[in-house]
Amino acid sequence: MSTPGSPSTTPRPPIARPPIRVLLADDHTLVRRGVRLILDGEPDLTVVAEAGDGAEAVARARDTDVDLAVLDVAMPRMTGLQAARELSRRLPALHILILTMYDNEEYFFEALRAGASGYVLKSVADRDLVEACRAAVRDEPFIYPGAERALVRSYLERLHRGDGLPERAITEREEEILKLVAEGHTSKEIGELLFISAKTVERHRANLLQKLGMRDRLELTRYAIRAGLIEA
């Protein structure tokens, strides 16, 4: 029994920390619902906002108090990688994870360039996503198990050839315009979405055709599908 003035021997209860507030962005409602069930089932994670495309994700992140954004790669209007770059510029304290169906080395490196700290495959989200979320908020990188060896081997091969990391084929602005062109938007509509003139859009489109060695919208669309900017 403690006496007046003596320190108490009763152990203090652990300080309860608020759960990690998550923004979840995926254009498939069923996927969002499944991922939300996984995250909301953990006591330290809670989904506080959802978005159906990258542009909406950026808007929701700006008007909602979130700690972590979980972004799908292939979404309408703005991809997860494009949204990650925008969020990294606007909200540098926000942690970002890429959730994707693509087991793809190039996407992984693009995710790191875009500011993401983790890359999780949808096929194993039930196993890896929770730990990836926790790691991201601790400022620790997360790579899905099984990828490390392939990524390191590929990186060492590039260095041996003197290639370094893969370079971007097109600029970020060209990528934004390519995606919107492939989705069927007119130059006027693209200009309104990106706050630039239709003439500027046409100039970027001409640069894309020349840089990629293509002739028309159809070939650009096929390229955008192969690059994962839109789904077939």
C-alpha cells in the first residue's frame, strides 16, 4: 500500500492511440468493399474516406483528415500513380500505398518515384495489406514477399549493363493527357480537366505521337492499355 507522497506502484494502463485513418481509392466498388472489410477489421485501422478514381482521391485527401492513402494503379481520369505524385506534392506528410493486380517491376519503381512507400498485390491483400499499412505509417518501405529477390536481381542486372533505373518514356503531363485521350475525351474536355488550353492539349498529343512513333488515337489507346493507364 502506498503512503502519501510515495510513488504509486499501480501500473499505468497503456496509452490508447487513435487508429490510422485510411483513404481507399479503387474504381471497383466490390474491391473497395472487400479491402475495407480487411482494414476495418483491425483495431488500429479505419477507413474514413473512399474514392472511385485518382482525381477524387486527391480531392478527398485534401478535405478529409487522413494518415494513409491506399491507391489502385488503374483508375479513370487519374491513375493511382498520378494521384500519388499529386498527393506527394500537395500533402507531403501523407503516407501512400499502391494496391495493384500488376506484379510488375516497372510499376514498382514508378510507385517509389511517385512517393509511395509500399506496393501490395491485390491477390494477397488479405495477407499483406494490414502489415503494409502499419509499415507505411512507420515510414518503413513494404515490398510484397517474393518480389525482393527478383527486384534486386533486375536492379543489379541494370547496373551491370550500365542502365541504372528504368527511365520514363513520357513526361508526367504527357501521361495524364495520354490517359484522357485513350478514355475518349476531346481536346476541349481534356483542357478543362487539366486547366490548360485545347491548343496545348493538341501540342502534347502531337508530341506523344512523335515520341512513341504512333499515328492515331487507336495506337495511343493500345499503348495506354499496355502501360496500365486504362483497362481493356
